[in-house]
Amino acid sequence: MEINFRRRTGLISFFFILLAGTMVAKLFFVQVVRGEYYRELSTKQTAPTQNIFDRGTIFFSRADGDELAAATIKSGFTLAIKPNLLPANLDRENFYHQLNAIIPLEKNLVLEKLALTQDPYEVLATRLDKATADKITKLKLPAIELADDRWRFYPAGALAAHALGFFGYDGNVLRGRYGLERYYEEVLTREKKLSFASFFATVFSGLSEPLTKGLTNGEEKEEGDLITTIEPEVQAVLETELAGLATRYQTKSAGGLVLDPVTGEVLALAAWPEFDPGKRQETLEALGNPIVERVFEMGSIIKPLTVAAALDATAITTATTYQDQGSINLNGLTIKNYDGKAHGTVTMQEVLNKSLNTGAVFAMQKLGKQAFRDYFLAYGLGEKTGIDLPSEVRGLVRNLQSDEEVDLASASFGQGIATSPIGTARALAVLASGGKLITPHLVKKISYRHRPDEVIEIPKGKQILKPETATEITNMLVRVVDEALLGGTVKLEHHQVAAKTGTAQIAKPGGGGYYEDRFLHSFFGYFPASKPRFLILIYAEEPKGVSYAANTLTAPFINLTKFLLNYYKIAPDR
């Protein structure tokens, strides 16, 4: 027994001696043999984090199938000095002037950093190209360091900024801010986390690789690149039209989107004012994405949803008429047509052509309160769309739950309920998709580094309207364009376009009624009507000097429509 005990004790002691010896050998190797390497590595860790920065790429998708980088990594150099290594007799003025001749630098700031003689590292400039770095190297100035620098780069500048978002500091942490950069942070990030345990695991498994290489706390992170649905040419035309609109009418804001109403793919999404994601943001005012983060009372572009619901439930037909007296009294309140006029015997087609509020109320009443609620909620107006962008808000549709008929009546023509542009577009896409509710999305594929690519599967939409109802309302909206929109002057000879304008009063804050002189203009349409490929929604907040959306938004819409038909070579459908 005693012999066995001694034998076990000896074996254990031998094991610990062997382990200690191995640790000493490894530490000797780290500190002595590779000491200079790791001292250099340690020094570099005081440099900006961009030196080891990496991140997945976001791609646009061109109509011809090519992919174009929208957000990527750019390499260059960081210029730094080591003040603690500067000669005591250094001519600091001359030092500054030599550098300033190559890159503009603030004199006082440079001189202040040169004076920090106890400091081992001070950055003077970042994101320098190789040509500039070579010029600085040739100066052979003392205590200068040019370190590798990598940063997030947006090749197209401000293009699709509200969709892309940007990469930057969130407090003290660098991560995706806003847009796709934020929504897909876990896919795009290449951050490696090194724990105390993993340090020793690395030390004792071989020292041929940097300590941070491939370490993710024991798990292989799912890193990838994003292939988006955004078509850069379409995006550029949309942004050009919005900028022109905003400038021409001095709008408070403007925005729009182009999507495939059948698949839900978003081809373009933009808001004005715009911002450049590659530049420092001095204000947060323009950074939020109003397409998903704000709600508006959209006005008369909602009327087709009301008419479609009544048609679908057979509460009315396209031949149904009513007596329009110009106004209607409900719950002690009066609802008027935009022109305040009575139009006599009116068909459902005329309700849309003339955009009659009383006609939308009539359709709602024929449908019935509960059925009206059910249809409008089924359109998804009170829920999030599920789009792959952060901070999406729900529509404000409390009026739909009201027992007051006037609240439901107001909702029937797009007042009293407020929805986001993307939520509104999704609901209106039901008319173009054969009655189905789609899920809008901006990413169609993720190209992973460590596993096969993932094609984003979007679930099939729920059937909201009968296909024949969608066809009926589409035909009615085609007639709106052909016969009524600016007197039929914008009718396209070879393509059927279904569309509707909207002009809504803007509500005062705190429930104080509506402004008499402030409006939201909106416009939606889809085409070719026989087999829709594109749906456009545009809005302008508080345009100046013009009363109706037909006057402000028809031109941008038609310009976009003609571009898309030509760019995608869409065959005529009439």
C-alpha cells in the first residue's frame, strides 16, 4: 500500500514538474526568443483599433446580375509620433512645417503633442493613402510611425445611406449604427475577443500566429457579407427625384421607395435630407430612417384599400352608385370633400377619380364597422412589416378600434390613422400582388465565410383579397391615371399604370386638431398593371406654394416610372 502511494505521489509530482518546466520553457520562448515580436505587438495595441479592423462587405445588386460594393474596407495608414523618443534638440516648428507641406495639420495641436515627452504614442492623422505615406517616409523625421490603417468605406458616398446606415462609435464601442449595418451587426462584425484562458491556450499550442487570430471564445462566429436587393441605378434616380422635389417645394422632409410588390424586394429606399455615411456626423437629425421609423396620416392613397375591401366583401360592385351631397355628418362632426362640393350621383370609379371623402365613407358604411376593421388590420396597418431594418415602428390605428363611426369614417380616407411609409407600401402592395400580403426586405443572400451561402427565404404572404378583387381595383386605378390624373395628360401609351395621389392635413401635436395650412402629399402606383413588377411610394412633408399632391408628386413618379420601364426593358401591356 505504502509503495503504491509513494508511486502515485511520485507520478503526480513528476507531472507537475513537467508542466512547470513546459510553462517555463514556453514563457522563456515568449519573453526572450520572441520577446521583440510581442513587444512590437504590444506597442501596436496602443495604435487605433482600425489597424486590426475588419468587417463584412455589403453589396448592391445591379439589374444585370452584377454585385457592386456599397460598404467595404479600405486600407491605408495612420500617422503617429512617439514623443518619448523625440530628440531633446528637435526643431518642432520645422518638424511641423515639413509634415504640413504634405498633409494639412493644425499647428497648435501638433506642437502640443510633440511636447508630451512622456507619452509613447500620439496620432496625428488617419486614413492616409500610400502615396502620402511614401512622401512622409522620405522625410525621415524622428520618432514617426506609419501604421497600417483600415476603415469602413462607402464607395458610393451618400447613395442609399438611410438603408445602409453607417459604422461608428456607440459610446466607446465600434459597431453598426442605423440601417443594415446595425440590423446585421452579428453577421458583419469580425471582432475577435481574447480571454485570459484563451491567451494561455494560444501560448501553449504554438506561437506562430498572432494571439488574436481566429479566437471567438471557443465558438466559430458566423461571419458573412450581405447581398442586398438595392439596385444602385434605381436608387440614384429615386434620390435625384427626391432632392429635386425637396428643393423645388422647400419641403420639411421627403422620402420614397421602390419595391417589387410580388416578392417584397426593395429596389430603392431613400429619405431627404440625406447624409454621407463615410463622413463624421455632426448632427443626428438626418440619421434616422423615416421610411420605417416615422408614421404619417397618408390621406387619399388609403382610399383604394377601402374600396377594395368593400368590393372583396361584395358590399359594393364597380357599378354601385351613391348620392354625393358634398359632406356627411357623423357623431356631431362634418366630413367634407376636398373641394366642398356635392357631385350628385357618383360611381365608385368617380370616387377614386375625384378622390371623394364621402365616397370612401359610403364604402366603409356599406362594408360595416367590424368588417372594415378586419380588412384594415389584415392589411397589416397596425403591425410591423418585418423589414430587415432596425427601429421599425407600428402604425397608430386606434381609430380602427373606436365605436365612434366618425373615427372609422376618417380612417377610410386616410386621416385619423398614421402609418409608416414602408407599412403603407406593404398594405398597398396587396392590390398589386393578387391580394397577398408581402414581407418587404433588403437582403436576399448572406455569403458566409465558414459555411454555404444562405439565400433568404421569405414566407409566402397571407391571402387578404381575392385575386379577382385585386384585378378589379387595379383596373380602376389604371383609369385614375388614364382619365383623371392631371386630366389624363400623363397616360402612358404602351404601359398601364395604376396609381393614386393623397393630400392629408397634418395633425397638431397633443391632439389639438389639424393645421389648416400644412399638408402631407403622397403618391403611390404600380406597373405594368397587367403583371406588376414595381410599386413606387413617394411623400413630401409640408411642401410650400402648392396645394395638392397631383401637382407636386406626379412628375417625380412618372419620371421614375419611365426610367424603370426603360432600364428593365419592360414589354408593353397595351
